[in-house]
Amino acid sequence: MLRLTLATILFLTANLAMAADGEHLCKSGKLERKVNIVELEAGKKAPCEVKYTKENGEEKVLYSAKADESYCSTKAHEFMGKLKELGWECPE
């Protein structure tokens, strides 16, 4: 029982570390795209990834950083700016 509890705690902790720091939903008509800033270590801005997900579930890592704490946020917002230039609505 103790092993199961420890395994559960470790699993949940690992998933929390992968939780999105910032999820942004961009829309163009009926189309939706998600831009996520993912912290790979709980409570730290780096390492991180910027993930881009289409409504069909196709997901790509657009950017990643090992040490620069502002890189992923900057890149995510730059990418959303490009989507806005193409007519997408991306609330901050």
C-alpha cells in the first residue's frame, strides 16, 4: 500500500511539473489553436517548451529553453503576434 501511495505521489508530482504555465487559445472562425508555455520543472520558468496544438490534436514543440527563464514566454507571445497578423484572435 505504501509503495502504491508513493508511486501515486511521484506520478502526480511529475505531471504537475509538466503543467502549463500559460495556455492561450487562438481562434479564427471555427478553427482553434492552443499556444502553451510549459514549465518542465515545477516552479521554474526554465527548462520550458512552447507547444502549438491544432484542433485535430496535432501538437508541435515550437521552441524550448534549458536556462533562459524569459525565452519561452517571449517566443510564445511573438508567435501569437504572428497569428494575430494572419487574422487570428489570441487573447492574452
